[in-house]
Amino acid sequence: MAHSLTSLAVFQSVIRKEITIRSLHVYGSVEVEREFLFERDSRYVEKKAEPLFRSQPEISKGSVFGTWRCIFVFRSNQSLPRFPALLCPSRNPKLEDIPNLANELKFISELKPKRPSKISDQEQCSRDRYSSFDHRKLPKLVFKEERVEEDCEVYQPKPRKIVLKQDLNCLPDSETESDETEDDRSESDAKTEMLKKKRTPSEHVAGLSLEDLSKYFGVPIVEASRNLNVGLTVLKKKCRQFGIPRWPHRKIKSLDSLIHDLQEEAEKQQEKNKAAALAVATRQKKLEIEKINIVKRPFMEIQVETKKFRQDNFKKRHRASRAKKNQESLVTSSST
């Protein structure tokens, strides 16, 4: 009766998934309902089935009737549906145990799909509406990508062939050009594979200690992540674990610049005033001790006294540079 099959609906139990299957076969005006038991460790078995779905209205895929859900619907006057893996004869060889269902599924799978008409009903309706308008009032639009011809077939232009390295002494379609383009593609693929970063193993990340991080506090966090061979986000998470809210590179760099300025000032005051040079040296030692403490405990902030001194030092340097510029401008104006 497979040749006279007009429709087939397969239902799966919602309570016992992949175990109980029901099918409704329609041969013209005759309806036959069957029930099957799908077992994982043994063969499939056909059981006696009482009619459940004969009086149901229009059945569609996904509709639920009590504890049954429709998973497959076939109608001879419609396009072929997609087979689920459970009902695919090529993927589920155990369907051969139940020939009443397997033969008809095989019959449906061997059917040739119907070719859709060149012009659908919706497209024809839109064309009829468009023809009712006065085309003289509308601007003419020309699309380069798609051109509709008289036989209603869509024409798509071929994409242009991209030539990476073309020898002007050879034809564009020569064999040498194809060889060169293939070599270029292989080289680019190799470069992209080399540029891909490998994920850092978790053991390496877990083994990082605060001492390992403190070695790179004096450089920016991006450079530190490269030296530690970890990602930037991984390094930030590791800093949060150790209680470091911000990478201390800026604080250490600021203290280094202050220490350098004090060292230069101490060398200048050494010849003029020894007492002033001694005061500068003591302040320099305090800043060095503060820098060591920040390296040991990077969550510490710079002291208020150091911040005030940094601000005064910045103003002093700004005044000196401004005075130097004024002096240079005076020299240039006097020379002219």
C-alpha cells in the first residue's frame, strides 16, 4: 500500500521520549493507525494500537494532542519534509525491524522533490498590483546585482577574480598566476595560524604568586602580561585575587621620577649648602622606602605628604620651563 500513501503523521510520547511512537497512515480515504516500541538495547516492536488521532482536525508538525507530540508530517500534495534522526532510514538502521513504518519512510525519502514554479502566487500578486500603478510617475530603478529578464529568471553577475600578484608579461588566466595566488593564500593562512595565541594552561595561571607579579610592577600591565605569558584579563583576575585594585606601575613610576629629581638636586646642593643637601637626601630615602613598601603591598596608596611634594615639584618644574621659554623669546626678539 506504500504506492497509494497520501499522508503520514508520526507522533512521539511526551512522557516516554524515544520509546513509544504512534503513526497515522492515510491511503486515499482509508486511515490506519499504528503504535511502535523503540527500545535502545533491543529491537523495535510493533504493538496493537487503538485509534486516537482519526477524529483530530488538521495535523501539523509540533502540534500536541494530549501526551503525544507530532514530529513528522508528510502530504503528497506538499513539498517533502525533513526527516528527524529517529525516523531517518539511513541514520537509524533499527527501523528495519518495523517494516510497516520503515517501508513507507523509505518510500517518502526516495521521492523526488517538486520543483517550485518560477513565479510564486505571492510574487504574481505583487506583480499584478505593481502593473496597476502608473509607471510614468515613478523613477526607474536599475539594480546592478539582480536583473529580472522576460522569462522571470534572476540573473546574478559573476564576481570578479581578484589578482594578488599579476605578471604583466603573462595573460591574466595563465597557470603561473594561479600558482602564485595559491602560494600567497598558503602563506597568509600560515601567518594567521602563527598569530593565533594559544590559551595559557590553567596550571601556569594557578602557579603565579605575588612575588612573580611584583617583578613586573615597574612596567605597564600589557608588557607584564606578555612577560608572564598570560592574557590581560587573566592577569587582572589574578590581581583581584591578591587584593590589587589597580596595577601599581603609575605609582612606582611617579616615585621614581621624584627620586631622580631629588638625586639631581642633592648633587647641586652638595657644593653650595651641605645642610640642604642632607635634607634632600633624607627625603630621597623616605621615598625609596615608600616605593619598597608599595612593591611589597601594591594595594597601598601614595602618602599625602608625598602627593603634596609631587605637586610642588611639578609647579616648580613648570615655572622653570616657562621662564626658560620667556628668556628664549626675549633673546630672539632682541636679535631681530
